[in-house]
Amino acid sequence: MARRRLRPPADVEVTRPDKPLWPEIGVTKRDYVDYLAAVADLAVPWLRDRPLTLVRAPDGVGGKRYFQKAISDYAPPWIRRVTIEAPSAGRDVDYVVCDDAATLAWLGNQAALELHPAPVRADRLDRPDLFVVDIDPPDDAFEAAAEVARLVLEVLEELGLESGVKTTGGKGLHIVVPIERRLDDDALRAAAAGLTSMVAARRPDLVTNEFRKAKRAGRVMLDPSRNGGGATIVAPYSPRARPDGTVSFPILPAELGSVRPGDFTLHTVPGMLDSEGPRRWRGLLEARARLPRALLDAGP
Ligand code: ATP
Ligand code: MN
């Protein structure tokens, strides 16, 4: 039986507001909760209805940090949860679901420094609604990731698929394609392998399907396992638990040659929310496409 959720409070208390979370750039817990309030309108649509994995760092980025999937048992009753069966772990896991700014503030107060939603929504956990391309540059060269992203975007456009590109806040880029909920995890991973094959056919010097690192020879492998119900990707507007406070930020394809991951931080992003990247991502979730057969069949 569905439990009725309590309404979120109008105001979420910030405990120990002066605690430094990103000490090198002077960001306290109060500052972080304020940041989350500033991005809530744009960030919540990409979190809503999705099981959420957190990177917690209770003492800030200098302290220990860990991925957290199971919701803390002290979470207040108004925080939404979704239960996912985990037969391998021998028990079910209750995940946080962030549907509103209040939950976002509560997560900030918990020092959840990174937000990693699943590419599935709670009412249909076995049918992903996001197709994800994770571009990790070889040798940490962002320019190489940008070049691969341009190729991926070219192929997606030729297939008639709408997509968004964002920095990860780390070293590379993510490309996200909203899709109809028709394919299971295996089919989606086949599509990801197919996309890699199509891109690699154009630039075999840049991209490979090769899983073995030693055989990649400086080329980029687009990991199909980033897709499916058990995967996550860092949310747009989520910061990273790194000393420089970089943020995963939506950009335009045309900006790939000019931006750097370090352009987008907890300090700069609140002033950039009216720019073209965020505007494009605002409507992106509604552009649900059907992946073409050509993509599903293109794999190795
Ligand atoms: P970068 O651009 O530096 O690669 P990234 O966020 O893409 O940053 P990856 O290591 O490529 O980092 O991982 C891709 C995604 O997979 C992450 O955004 C994260 O959601 C998820 N992920 C990676 N490592 C873990 C982990 N140990 N536990 C849970 N999820 C993880
Ligand atoms: Mn990556």
C-alpha cells in the first residue's frame, strides 16, 4: 500500500552552518545550502523520481568520503524513499528520492557533496529513461574529451536524437539522451556499444570499444556499463567533492572548444544559470526519443 508522504517543511534547519565543506575555496555548509537553493529550480527536474546515490563527506572535502546508497535511518519521515531489491546483498535498499528544494537543502545539511541519480524513475526501475555516454579523456586531456564529444554529438544528430552535453566537474564530459522507457538494461548497453562502434568507425585513432586499458593506446573507450538501472551519473549542477569545488554544468556543443571544467564552480555557477547550456537542458527531459534500430544493431 502506498504510504502518503508528509509535506516537506518550509524551512530546513542548517546545523553547524560555519563548518567548512570546501575549505580551500571558503565554502561553508551554509554557503553550500544556499548554492543548492540557487540551483534548485534547474537541478530538481533531473533528480525527481530517481533513486539517488550520495557522496557524503561529513568533514568536508579534506576528510573521509564515501558513496551512500541506503538512506540514513535518522532521515525525517518527509524525505521520500524508493525501495530497490538487492538480491545479491541479501536485502532491499531504501534510496532517497529528491523531489523538491527542501530535500535538496536537507541533503546539503547532511554534507552530501555529490548527487548521483540513477537513469531510471521509481515507477519503472527496469526501463531506463536516459541513455548516457561517459567520456573519460585519456591522460586527463579535456581537449581530447571535447573532440570525442563533438563526434558523438554528430552521430546522435544524424540519428535524429536530441541530447545534452555537460562537464562532469571532473576530467571529462557526459552526454545524455532522454529516451522512451522501452529498452531494458541489456538493450541499452548494446545501444551504447553500437554508438561507440559508429563513432570509432569515423575516428579509429580516437575512440575504441576496447575494454582492456593496455590495448586502448591513448584512445577513449565509451563505457557501456554507465547505462542501466544499477548505474548512476553525477547530476547536472551537482558539485564534486574536490578541493576546487567544480560543478557538473550543462554546456552547448558550440562551447566545447572554449570551456574548461574549472570554469564551473560553486562560486561561478550561480551567476551562469541564465546561460544557453542550462536553457537547453531545461526542455531536454521532454524530448524523449526512441533509439533507432540502426544503433541497437551497430555493436561489435
Ligand atoms: P570524470 O569526468 O572525471 O570521469 P565522472 O563523474 O564521469 O567524472 P566516472 O569515474 O567516469 O566519473 O564515473 C561515471 C559515473 O559513474 C559517475 O558520475 C558516478 O555517478 C558513477 N560512479 C563512478 N564511480 C562510482 C562508485 N565508486 N560508486 C558509485 N558510482 C560511481
Ligand atoms: Mn567519466
